[in-house]
Amino acid sequence: MRAQPIAALAAVAVAACAAPSRQLTPRIVEDPITLPRRMASASLAVTAVHFEPTNANAFPGTPGFRFGITDHLEWVDLLGLRYAFLDDRPADGRARMPISLALRAGVHGIGYSSMEGMIVQPVVAVTALKRVADRWALTLSAGWRAQYVDNEFGWTPAYNGSLTYASRRWSFLGVNAAVTRQLSERVALGVAVLAEQANDCVSPTCAWKTRSAGGSLSLGVRPLSWLTVRVIPAAGGRERPDIALPTTYPDGTPIPIQPLSVTWVAATGILEFFW
């Protein structure tokens, strides 16, 4: 479903053809909302998360790729673009805006199934960034992501131990707010809160299946101009509606009955390389 590794290698090769228009400073709060022209970054986020009272665990890993096509247009994860309409600290002579504002649009994945036909995972997100003095950065973002398939085949509705709902067509709406303070020349500390709703179809107006909220701390260190390391502990909760669900799969296997809510704790480590 996802783009092949050879495409990622080709993208990295293209990005490495020329030097970026400018380098990032050691101060994370000064990072622009989109990468400078001709700068590329590759990242890997690894998370460990535990859910109670179900005692479920998950260990997702998420790779990332970005490339600055211009100082205001960024190529994201091979199949998306992010454009900065406003910049509160431009480096190309433009007038300073009150905030930085960027819109991302694209697809997270695309594929084809003989049973379901075309499978598409669109993504749309808008992010606002405001730098205050020389030590603070305020960020507010909202996003929508979904999965659409041409032909849904039958599945048995059920929740797993993390209260993730089994579905072939789904969508998520999320809002995230963060405050970051530069503690020293190369160390920054952030606090963030988030809220998210999962729906049982692509439209954000259909019946909701889970609602989540949480908070996190983020310690970011840039020991070198081309490397940023982040450690992010987080905690939160998730709930589902109190609706009747099947108790067995079609073959008669019992479906585990999950609670109406769970709490979770997580720790994420992120490495991001720039060149």
C-alpha cells in the first residue's frame, strides 16, 4: 500500500543534488514552518504505548521525509505537499507576517486490492506557528486523515485492547496545541495537548467510534546542525460509545468484550537528520 523503498531512495538522491539555501540554527524554536529551499530531512519515530485496564501494548514506528522545494513549499512523505502562506520570520526579504501559516495536502498511502478496488488514504492539515521573543514558539494545528476503499467487503465490527475500531472506511479529526521554550542554545522543552475523534466513514460528520485526549512533554536537543533528538513522554485516555456489538465472529470465535474507556501512557523517541 505504501510507496516502495526505491522511491524513497530516489527522493533522497534528488534532495542531495544541491546545498540548501540556508542552514538551521541550533535553536529549535527558530525552525521555519517549512524547510529551507533544497534542504531535506529524514526521521524515524518509535513509540511504546501501554493501555489500561486492557493491558494492551503497541510499538509503532513511523518514518518521515521532507524536502524544501522552495523556502515556502515543502515535499512531505513522498505523496504530499505543504505550503506556507504566511511567515512570521522570513529569510528571503518578504515582509514579516503576524504568524506563520501552512497547509498540507496529499495522501498517506495509495494502493489497489482485487477485492476492494482502489484504496486511498488522504491527508489534510493546517498549522499555525508564532515565535515570541527569542525563546518561545506557539503552535496550533488541525488535521483530517481518512481511508477510502471502492468496495467494502464484510467484516465484523469490534474493538481491540486499545479501543481501535475495525473498519475499512474511516477518518480521524484531530487538534493539537503546543508551547515550546528554548532552555539553552541547543535544548528546548515543549508541552502539548491533543484531542482526536475517529469516525466510521470518510466523512467527518458520520457516527463517531472513539474519542481521545492527552498531553505530552517534549525534550528536544540539537547537538549538531544536521541532527535533532526528541524524547516525548505522554499520557491520555480514549472512550467509545456504549453501543451493542456482535459477540462472536462468523466462525463462532468469541469477540473479547472491551471496556468503554481506556487510559494510556506512552514514550516516543525521534531522530531527525537534515542535509
